[in-house]
Amino acid sequence: MPIQREQLTVNGRAYRWMDRPLVVVCVDGCEPDYITQAIQAGAAPYLRELCEKGTSFLADSVVPSFTNPNNLSIVTGVPPAVHGICGNYFYDREAGEEVMMNDPKYLRAETILAKFSRAGARVAVVTAKDKLRRLLGHKLKGICFSAEKANETSEDENGIKDGLAFVGMDLPSVYSAQLSEFVFAAGVRLMETWHPDLIYLSTTDYVQHKDAPGTPAANAFYSTIDAHLKRLDELGATIALTADHGMNAKTDAKGDPNVIYLQDVLDQWLGKDVARVILPITDPYVVHHGALGSFATAYLPTGAKINEIIARVAALPGVEVVHDRAGGCRRFELPEDRMGDIIIVSERHVVLGTSRERHDLSGLDVPLRSHGGISEKTVPLLFNRRTHGIDIARRLRNFDILDVALNHLQ
């Protein structure tokens, strides 16, 4: 197939063809202070150089500040109201059940990755967790696999026969820093051998859920990232780095999880299980956060006095904002048909739960750190080249990254 090198339009935005290999990195859970602290500690000399000689912005993520909505916004260039992925987990009204949002059938927009691949570009995607692989790889012609299941790759499914042998590492635990290291090592290996036009790398936030910015473990992790980014730069790549969300401690003064159990609250007000609370943070990997995040939506019974309930929930200590469905979806650019009757966001150090009995926190071996709210929406937006033609008065979003990388770099 001949390569079409004219600009491509995806979801209403135009993108120029890559002028050199482009590596887009989503560092899961990367509160900007992780990078700042690692640089100050001398653990990230390449990132220091990148910030000094390239471009460094603070940008906003999608709210809810969770993995799936933000990764899909990054690769589509539009908010969840357009692409449809509004959480890791949601209540499917048509099916009448709560489900993971991993199936591409829930995706309502094409990805920039797939569009470039079908135009003839060599495109590769490597994710840490397999939950994202099918969404990010939807209609992609190229390589797409996860570190989690690198031992199960095939040419037909992933575009690569043996992911482990290709990367040259052992299969990492899903609960480890090595899972993300594998992603970066795969990106370097792809650049060295496959010579892609565009790579998308998406990590896991295992480290960020356990270790605060500036701690030895966090700095060591960012030192590892730093070395791989430097190697990608040496191989001639344009590097564009952002995050899906930040991260905050979610504990009280004693260090215990600071939780509002919304299902218990609504059960007390309305009756047992009359309302349904959905936590979009929910995914198969709950050990490090117990399915507790700072964003929730609730489905209320027919005839419920919504404004009264909104006022009562808003008065709960630790709640930042409560909206009805229309107002919340308008503010956060979410699809109305996939949200409940009310949308609740908790404050910086508070998380939202369903019922106390439904959350297993036995796997927490450190004080709870989590995300999902407005307080975790600030993320880094870094490029190893200078920018031009950007309206600096406009706050950039993490899903502007491909627009900047392809249309506004010198």
C-alpha cells in the first residue's frame, strides 16, 4: 500500500505526517511533581535537558481522571463526550449490567493511531496492562501488545510473534514497576529494529499508587524512564510525554483511607439498594487502590427528588462538587447516556466508595493513594523539541499532545 503523506483529519482535527519517528508516552499517574522531584534529585538528567531545551507545559486531563477515558482521549484527540469511553467501568443500560469498558464496541470515534496506520504509516502500541490493548489497537494495522500478556502474542492478534523474546525481558508481574519498564524497553527495541513512524507507550501507575513524589522508589522509577527516553532521543525520535492523571494521598490524619461510602449513604436515605452507585475507577487490578477513587456516578430511583439529593450529598464532608447528569456531562465533557442521574467528585484527600462491605482493602500495604477527581487533573505535557504557533493563553489538554507533536513543533 502506498504511503499517503498528506495531512490526515481525525475526529475533526487535522494532523500533519510525521517528519521523524514520533514516540507518544502516557506515564500513568504522573503527578507533575514526580518529574520535578526526580530532576531536583539528579535522578532524571535527560528530563532536565528536555525541559530546558524542549518544551514543558502543565496541562489538564479528562475528568474523571482515570486510565481509560484519558488514554482514549489522547489517541482520539477528543473528550469522552465524543469517543464514548467515560470510565474503566460503567453501567450498561442496554445490557442492564455493570461491565468493564474494555470492549471496542463502546468506542464511538476512530483513533489517530489507526488512521495513520491505514494510511501506510508503521504504527506500534505497547501498553502495560492488557485492559487497554483492544481499545488502543482498534482497527490498527501494525503492532499492538501489552507487557502483561507479552508471553501470549501472535502475528494475527498482535502483529508480533513472541513479545517476550522480542523485548528480551522476563514476563513482569502486573503489580510491579517492571511492568512499565517493559513498556519502555519494548519501545526502544521497536525503534531499533522495526523503525516505526509512530509509537504509543502507556504505562501503569503501580509506583505512583505506592510512592509519593521525591521518595527513593519514585525517583528510582523515573530514573529508569529517563534512561529509556534518552535512548529513544538518541535514535532520532520526537518524544511527546504526558499522563492520564495525577495522584494524591487519600488518607485522614491517622493515615487511614478517607472514604465516603456513597451506597451506604443513599441506602440510609432511600432504602436498601434502591439507588445504584457506580465507581468508574473499578478495573481488574484493585489491590493498590481497592476500587476507591474520587469520582462516582449514581442512578436514582424513579421519582427521586434529584435536587434535594444533590444538596444532601454536596453537604457531606469531603465532597467537592455534585452535578445532575446534564450539568456534570456538560462540565466534564462526558456522554450523557453512559452516566447516572448525579455525578459526584470528592476533595483532594478523599475517595468515594459504594458500601463499606464491598471494598477489600486488605491488599493495601501502604497508605492509600488514588485519583479520579478534579484535584488529579493537572498533568505534564513535555516535548523534546520547541513549539511554535500555540495560543499560550489557552490551557492545553493532555489530548492535545498529538496536535502539538505533529502540527506545532520546530
